[in-house]
Amino acid sequence: MVDLKGQYNRIKDQVDASILNVIETTAFINGPEVHAFQKELEAYLEVKHVIPCANGTDALQIAMMGLGLKPGDEVITADFTFAATVEVIALLGLTPVLVDVDPITFNIDVNAIKNAITPNTKAIVPVHLFGLAANMDEIMKLANEHNLFVIEDNAQGIGGYYASKDGTKKKTGTIGHVASTSFFPSKNLGCYGDGGAIFTNDDDLAYTIRGIVNHGMYIRYHHDVVGVNSRLDSIQAAVLRAKLPNLDAYNDARRLAASKYAKAFQGIDGVITPGCFCDCSIENKEKCNLHVYHQYTLKIINADRDALAAHLNKNGIPCGVYYPIPLHLQKAYIDDRYKEENFKVTNQLIKEVISLPMHTELEDEQIDFITSTVIDFLKNN
């Protein structure tokens, strides 16, 4: 699904030198590489504060801790996403409120959010799923109307843009009150282990979060808030510094591969290619809600998706089903409040979606083989 070795080979000298420098200086925790990466990512995102941490799940949890959410507070998020999003809500004793998603973009449905808001609602967590920004204009409008926090889960969307109706354009993760991201190796910007970060333009919130990630300390051995131990180590920061200048090129390569996939599947019955709000071509990037294709996810209709997955695997083509079980049916998160009629889109998507290989090193020959294998299956089954 990803080619980390091929990507590494292109920046091998820089990565090796950076890692060796950390080892030689022995500045393994909160060393110069971490602080430099923080500043460089702030500049790239055009956000006031980046707070690195140990992983993307911690980032989301710490963002919620920083906002002062209390047990029983309701947090609305999408039913169709990875479990980490709802996991941290439950871990903090908050009340998860899962809602359905849009059938085209796979992102949280704004009308479903509206219907889920109660006097106990305190936050909305839109997930920029598979690399496409959620409908942030409408989400921020709802948040302002109801005095809610917006926490962007940007684990799959780093480097993407959201173009507002007023003509402004911002990077995903810089629009809500706070955002989290993951640097898991397979992400668009991935390190060589675990890593994550929190973004915000709120000075006071950033100060609080900087204490939380370091045991609640602002001065050594003075614990002013309840905190956790969640730090990005210097070796991972060194890897991320080597990759960050290439992130836009990485995302352009993903978009180019996506356009080739889409062209190959054009007019093929039974395949629906990923949707967007607009034309996401590279040429249109200045005015687009720019998809960064963390995953390239098809909908397979009028055919057996699982049989297709088996066929691809038989032919040596990796694929993934993200996600096979909706969160509201996961044993850990089952709740009598949830009614199946409120999850019609999610319940359909779990039967249809399949993700094809998507990374920066995809070659035309590989794309041709992947798409022809999918098309041959659909024509013969």
C-alpha cells in the first residue's frame, strides 16, 4: 500500500546524516531537531503554534484535555473513521456522539451534526478523511451558533487546503480551534516510528497544551496541570525535517496518481472514484479544496467487494478496506442511543469501499496493472 523504502532512497543521505547527528549529540529528547521541526511546521502551515507529541492519538486526546472538556460533555464525530477518534473521547470520560457521513466525500454530514446537537454538546471533531477536508464553512458556522469547540482530526489530511466560500484558503488543521495530526510512517508526512502534533492559533490554549504534554510542567518539578508524558523524540523529528520540504511534492505525486486512477476507471460500470467539492486537479490547486489522497478509496457497486479484494491479493496487489465495521457497532462503543436508520450511508459504505495502493512512488506500469486487474474482475463477475 505504501513504498517507504523507495521514498527513503530519494532522501537517504539527508535522513542518514540527520539521524547520525542526533546520535552523536545524544540530544534524544526535546533536542534541537524537535524545536527546529516545530518552527518549520509552523511556517509551512501558517499557524502560530505547533506542539509536537508522541503520536496522533495522544495529540487528539491532549487537544481535548487542553480545552478543559469535562466528563459527560458530548463530543460529535463521524461514525465512519478510525477508532482513535472516538477512543480518546471515551478515555476522557466524555460522551461520544457518532453521526453519519456524506456519501460522496465520506466526511461528516453537516445535517447529521445539526440533528445531534444538544445542550450538553461541547465540541465537534471533523475528520479530514482519506485526505479531503470536511465542510469546514458549515461546521464552523454551527460551532459559532452553538458556542462549540471544533477539533480537527487532521491525521490523514496534512498538506491539504480548504477553500472557503469567502475566497480565503487555509491549510487543513488551521481552521478550527485546535487540531491534531499523526506522523505514523504511512501518513503523507510520516516519520520512522510514532509521532504526532497539535496545532492552534490560540496562545492561551497552546500554553496549556505545552504543559500537558510534559507531565503538566512549565518549570521543572512544578506540576501546574494534570499532564501526560507525550513527546516527539529527536530522531523522529530529524526524519520529519528531512521530509517536510518535500511534502507538497509528495502530495502532488499522490494527486497525479489519483488522476491516472480516475482516468482508467472512467466509464467503468461498478466503480465510483473518490469525490470532492470541486476540481482537485493540480492545475486548479490555487482555488481548490485540495485532496491529498492519503488513501485512494473506490466504491464498488453491483459487485462483490470482498471477492475483488481476494482477487487483488491473489494477483499480488495490496488493498485495504477502511473501514469494515462502523464505530457505532464496535463492541467498545455500542450504545442504545444509536439507531440504525441514522447510519444509512456508513452502513452502505462498509460494504462498498476498497482502497488501492497510494503513495509517492507509484509508477505508470503499476497503476496500469492495478486498474486493469480491477476492471477485468468487474467485467467478468
